[in-house]
Amino acid sequence: MKLWWVNLPKKYRTAAHILWAVVVFGLHAMPSKSFPKISFWENLGPDKFVHAFMFFVATALAVFSGWGKLRSATVWICAGVLLEYYQFYFTTDRSFDWFDVLADATGVFIALVILNGTVSNRG
């Protein structure tokens, strides 16, 4: 039995993936003062869950839009690292955080585990 979103035309799945990528890149480019301050477990707080969720959705949409699982994981993990470098070099109030990269990669791997067996690995 195929999941309902797999039956959507590829152009819609691809559009959703592109739109989500724009959201992820846009959120990484925003100044940190735009986000609420939560001092709860700074390195394991809600910010890390948001990172994991964003990259979980991005990876799932990449796989559903026809990318292979390996390609999706590679591209989105690299994007997480590059976005952290972007924040370090091109924003004034954001910095590089390895815990954010770890949270991004965790979201990618959770997506791959959940999608295992539901979507073929062919792109």
C-alpha cells in the first residue's frame, strides 16, 4: 500500500521540497533577536528540536520528490554545515554551533529510519 503523498504528482512533491528549503534557508538567515529567548538547557533545548524537525521534513520531502535516500542525506547534512558557516561569516549576531549541525544530522537520520521500507531507494 502506497502512502497518499507518494501518489501526488512529482511536480508537487518537488515544489514542496523547494518551498521547504527556502523556509530552512530563510530561518537560518534571520537575526537571532527575531527568535524567542529560551534559556532552558541551552545546548539541548527547543532550538535543537526545531533544527532536527526542519531537517527531518527537508529530507523526507527530498526523498519523496525523487531524490535517493543517500543523496537526500548527503545534501541536507552538507546544507546544515554550510548554513552554520553562513551564520558565522555573514550574520552579525549568529554563530557556528556544532550542536546545531548534530541536531540537523539527527533529523536527517530519523527521516531515513522512518522512511526505510516506505519509499524505494531509487531516485
